[in-house]
Amino acid sequence: MLCCEKSLGGESMPGGENLVRVLDGSAVPGVKNLFGLSRQQLTEMMSEFGQPPYRVGQLLQAMFQHRIDSLDQVQTLPRGLRRELAEAGWTIDRPRIVETFRSIDGTERYLVAGQDGQTVETVWMPGGDGAEQGDARETGNLRATICVSSQVGCAVNCQFCLTAKLGLQRNLSAGEIAGQVIAVLERQAVQLGRDRINLVFMGMGEPFLNYDEFMAAVRLLVNEASLAESRMTVSTSGIVPGILRFAAEPVRPRLAISLNAPDDTIREAIMPITRKWKIEDVIQAAGQVPLRPRERVTFEYVLLGGLNDGLEHAEQLAGLARSAPMPVKINLIAWNPGPGISYAMPAPEQVAAFQQRLIARGVPAFIRRPRGRDIYAACGQLKRTVTEIQPALS
Ligand code: SAH
Ligand code: SF4
């Protein structure tokens, strides 16, 4: 049985915990955190302290642009107000990087802790998410991709994914999702405006089963941290009600669908969620998303050796892509191994042949270069793996 069956009925997890945090910005009941509250929530809260709306702008700028993480360091706010807020128990705590692992390829994997001490993983990939090469810091401006988590663990139970082994521990709050990005930008001394940062919501968890917090985090990152939504991509295992809500969002990242199989039979064997939503339902839902000029929906396809990597599968996949109601491109990901999962990595020549067959059928197809495999930072390897490897940094 799926560990998540009870929670797959709707687009968000059941939970009083979200209601609690809407009021105080924290994933932990009773902890009053301003970090993660929306502009509107902060405006209401500041008016209770008799403060004009421009104070909210100052506070958001301090947290998201200057990346200050302590209320008493926010010098744009009067000292008396800072004291008053602190006395009322308010903080501006963003998630903290508590452990860092560095790969030989420059990728860094972080354990990031929320206020209850639960950790998720965030990954920094200089030079892009595998499709681009090189760290351009020497040439003056940096390009990098940050891979962000949306839940502690995941309920979806894809058979090839290490995160699934954790089960779902809890949802992250908007502040915990956006805060991963701010913490990494600060650690890497990123200068927004000069450096080119992409975000992929492809870390631990299923973003569309934590929809409201995920989208609230996107809005914070776009509106307050000045990151472009067109440089963000969210990946979903195919939560149809979530995709339909997403289609109605005025501000949204690009969409990627983890297809991973050419037909429902294979998909159900590796992604039990297919019992709930078939490939066709997922593709039709994705077709509802109004795309920007030249935008395509990405189909992600994890190649599992001997299972879904045959040329006949490439033919079927090309058929799905060509009959989709929207323009698509395909990202091929060679399966990354993990302890306790017994699939096979595909042969490199098979991956290349699979890609060539898609291209021959007129479907744009790319191979995602694995990043940080040696530190368990690559796709599907995020499981807070700390025992197998020594931290390279602290
Ligand atoms: N939960 C979301 C986003 C996180 S997973 C989703 O499933 O889409 C990000 C991507 O990693 C997905 O496309 C998923 O299919 C892929 N993935 C999971 N485990 C993997 C593994 N062991 N090797 C390679 N890719 C994997
Ligand atoms: Fe969850 Fe994505 Fe892993 Fe599936 S692949 S278990 S949806 S994180």
C-alpha cells in the first residue's frame, strides 16, 4: 500500500499545522516568526503595532534583499519598534544551514534546519542544473542553480527515489521554502542583478501536495527577493488538481512533469500515484497552463536500465510528446543509484540512443548531467544522507 494513499485525495495535505502558521509565519506552533509572512500579513501585523505600511517594505527589504536574519540588526526600523516586536516574541528567523557537503564538481549540498530542528536538503549547482557547464565567477558574474525542497520527506512513494524512503514527515512553511534560497544566496555571496540564478523546486517533496505554502514562497521570492519567475521551474509527479490550480496563477514558475514512463502500466509499477491520475490526465491538465512566448512544458524521464530505456519506449514517449496539447521538451535523467533501491543505471550508449530517437522524431530532448552524485546531491538522492559521507565543510 502507498504510504501516501490517505493524503492523495486533494491538492494539499490535510493539516491544522498550515492554519497555525498562517497566523505566525512559523512551522512550529507558538513560535512567532515574521520571516515567511506575506506583505499583506505583515501589513496587518504592523498596523497592530501602530506602524505605517512603509515599515513593512523596510522589513521585507532587510530580510530578502539584505538577507539580515536578526531583528536587532534591522537598522532601518526604529530601535524602539525592534524592542517592542522582540518583547512581543517576534523574530525574523530564516532556516539555517547546519551542514555542508561539497562535491568534486563544485556542487554543494546543505542540510537546512527549520525551527523544530527537522532538516531538508538544498543544493547549490554552479553553472546550472546539469544542462550548462562551468562556474563563471571568474568572469565577473556567476550562473548557478539552486534546488529547493518543499516538504520534509515525500508521500508519493516513487519506487526509484531515495526521498520516498523517508515517507512524509511534514510540510514546509512558505518561510522555510523561500528561506532555503535566501540562506544559500547569502552563503554564496550572490549579488542579484549581476549574477544569474535559476531555481528548481525539485528537492525533497512534492510541491503540489504543499501547494499553498509553495506558491506563497514563490511570491515572496519574486516580489521581495527580485528573482524572476521565468528562471524558476517546479517539478511535479503529476498531481492533477495542483496542476489545474497552477494553470490559473498569474505569477508562476515553469512547469516540469515527472513522466518517467511511456505508458500507464510501466508508470504504475514505478510511480504508484498513476493509479490515481493517468498519464493522459496529467498531460491534459498541463495543457491548461497558459505558456509564455517560447515556453515549453518539460517532461522529465528517469531512465531505468532495462525497464523504460528501450528504443520502443522512446518511440512511445515521442508519440506522447507530439500529441500533447502544448509544446514540450524532454529532459532525460539517467537513474542515480541509492542504498536499498535495486534498479539499474542505464548504459551511457543507451541514454544517447534514446535521446537520438526522440530528436529523430522531432522532439527536443536533453540529457541532464548528474550533479553531486558523490555527495548524494543528485536527483532522487536527497535523503539527508549524513552517515555515509564525511562533511567536507562545516
Ligand atoms: N517530487 C517532484 C520533484 C522532486 S523529484 C517530482 O517528482 O517531480 C525531482 C526529479 O528527480 C523528478 O523528475 C524525479 O522523477 C527524479 N528522480 C527521483 N529519483 C531519482 C533517481 N534516483 N535518479 C534520477 N532521478 C530521480
Ligand atoms: Fe516524491 Fe518526487 Fe521522489 Fe516521487 S520522485 S517520491 S514525488 S520526491
